[in-house]
Amino acid sequence: MKTINTCRTMGLIMGSIIGLTLTFPVATAAQSGMTDATYCTELSHRYQKYISSDLDKRPRPAPANVSEAMSRCRSGDTASAIAVLEKALTDQRIALPPRT
């Protein structure tokens, strides 16, 4: 009986070690990804660079919803701002930056 309990205990320990070993790289990769604030800022910069650049002969001001989304990025309200900026960029066929 003691041998069976020892084998079960060893199996649980090995399973836990394997599980932690497989989970650690995933958790590390998630932590090293781009934060929402950084991504939102990158979207804002991309919009300004490709759509409303001052370097154009006739720069176009950003629509009110896009200007407000950029402002929300700066204030930390990234959840709603990201969706607006992504749509504005994709509507103009501008590639979105990677989230890594």
C-alpha cells in the first residue's frame, strides 16, 4: 500500500512540475507583449503619420471621434479608444501595428 501511495505522490509531483514548466513560457510571453497604452499610442502615431500628416500639401484634420480617441489614449482610457483608432486606420487601408 505504501508503494502505491508513493507512486501516486511522485506522479502528482511530476505532473505539477511539467505543468509549471509548460505554463511559464506562456506567462512570460504575455508579460513581454505591448501594453494597451503603448498600442493605443502607436495607433495614434500611425494615424497622424499616414492620414493627418502636416507634411501633406493639404493635411486633413482628424474627425471628432478620432481626435477624441487620441485624447482618451493620452488620458489612459484605452479600451474604447483602440477600437476607434483601429477602425479609422483599417478604413483607410493602413496596416495596424503588431501587438507584440
